[in-house]
Amino acid sequence: MTDGSGRRPVVGIAVTAAARARYVDAATVERLERFADVRWLEYDGPDRTAGPPPDDAESVRRLREFVPGLDALIVSYGSPRVTGEILAHADRLVMIGDTHGDRFAARVDVEVAGRRGITVVDTTNASSPPVAEWALALSMIGLRNAGALFRRLVAGELLWPDRTAFLADLGYLNGELTGRTVGVIALGVIGRRLLELLEPFHVDVLAYDPGVPDQLADAYDITLTSLDNVLKRSDVVISLVPLTERSRGLIGEREIGLMRPGTVFVNVSRGPVVDTEALIARLRHGDLIACLDVVDPEPLPVDSPLRSLPNVFLSPHIAGVTAAAEPRFFGLMVEETERVLAGDRPRFPLIPREQPPT
């Protein structure tokens, strides 16, 4: 790939050395090098960090001096935010990509980039397929209250099922997913993949997402409704809500109280979307089953009641963590970079939206 003068495009990648080792595989770098010259800007730091990107003067200076001459800039863990100050030094830039922006462009000022005609993309959804799969798995685990049975098995009980007793116990529903009503809160990439996974189970899907068009309901044969209706009418409620200032505490004491006895509540999104203390209070009544991949706070304190309640199944924020997903973030970004540099539209563009809490 060259421009009219025969010059190959230049792609710069700003990332910690640890994140490069974790997410960037040699085969994908070779693919990138087939159509572009590659420059690296490595920062110190871990392979994954929470919170806002670094903003110290030295990190910003290094990025500012890195961008001249780049046609595309890929940022990830360790990179400062690409602001107007940085972009003022970008004389050739046509694309910025964030491999782990969580669809919020925490590392990119999308509005400023847009005014400069720079395309911004994000490949966070590389982990969406396994998150959707884990949401489905947790739903089935919850319907059987398998977490409680596992606790009893490892405690030494024989547990040859007395089916009559199990069926009489609200804590064990002997539940099948087939034919149930499933509530899905948020219909982004994860939610839409989950809808595909649910199809063979012939479930009725109630969904809440004010940002999606009615045509989506027709396309997936689901019902868009209010959050209250999703909570009141579903056998399984699955939270896929990204964390913003508006979504923090979205599922509070009132909302938790709307769920019927025997409901399975699954959270694979972000812990602070749910009021933890209110959830614990409801779980102590024994009429709700929770399967949680995310909690608030994280890591979960060793003395948290969530660790010992029999109607709780926990996993340590692993929904999106698979061997296949790790290199996919960078792999998708290389595909996007090739598209944009060839003059084509990206598959995963970013537009300005509400930022996550800092």
C-alpha cells in the first residue's frame, strides 16, 4: 500500500511493553507490516490498567513528539489521551484506533479528531463474543442453582438428588432455559450476540435499551420495553450495561425489589451498575439467585456476604478473558487500519458519547 508518491503509510503504536507482550502477536504485526511501516512508542506500566489514561507531562511530551509523520495512530494501555494539543502536531494523521477504549474513547478526543477529519475506531468488542457466551452460561447455572449444589458437593455432601425436595425448594428451580422469559438490559454488540445465542432456546426476550431503534426488535423478534417491565416479567435478567455516571446504581433497591421470587440475576457488565448492598439484602431472603462476573468493589472483599451466600455464583471478572480474545483486539485493529488507509469505511467507528466515570 502506497500513496501517489510511492510512500508507504506509517502506523504508530503507543502502549506499555507489558500490554504489547500480552495482546500483540507476531503474526498480526507481520500482517500490519505488509502494508505499512510500523513505529512503536513503549511506556512503562502494567498490561492492563483501570481508570483514566496517564496525563503526566513526560508521557504527553513523548506522544506529542511521536505523532508527526504518522498516517495512523493506535493507542492502548499506557498511552495518554490524544487531545487537541497532541493532534496539533499530527501532520498526516487520518486514523486513530483505541484497542481497549470500552467504546468510550477514553484515550481519544473524538470531537477534536472529527473536526480534523480523522477517523476514530475502537476494537474493544473483540471480547464481546466470550462475554455473551458467559452470560448464557451463567443463566443456565443460575436456573439450576448450580452454585449452591457445588458448594454442598465440595463440603462433602453426597447429594444424590431427592428430586421431590429439590422441586419444593425455591432455591433450586430445576430450571430449563427453553421457553423462559429472558430480560436483557442493553443491546450493544454483546447484547446482540447474546440474542443470537438464545435463539435455539425459543425464549421470549424482553429488552431495555433506550438507544436502539424499534427496527431492532423486529429484526431479532424481541420486545423492547421499560426497565421495570424487564425486571418484573423475566425469569432471567441479564445486565450488559456499560458504566457511565448515568448508569451507576441503575439497578438499585427499588429495581431489585421488582424481580419476582425465583428470578435469576446475571451481571457481566460492570459492578457499580448494581447497588451491591441492596442486592445482598435481597439475596439474604433466599428468593433470588445471582450469578455475578462483576461486583462492586473489585476485587471482592474476603468478608463480603456474596462469597458465602448459597444462592450466589461468582466468577472473577473473566467473561471476556479467553486465549482467543486476547490477540483479537489488535488483530481487529490491524484490519480496521488497513480499511481506513485504503479509503474504506471502518466497521467499528467511534462517535462522541458520554464518558465513563473517572
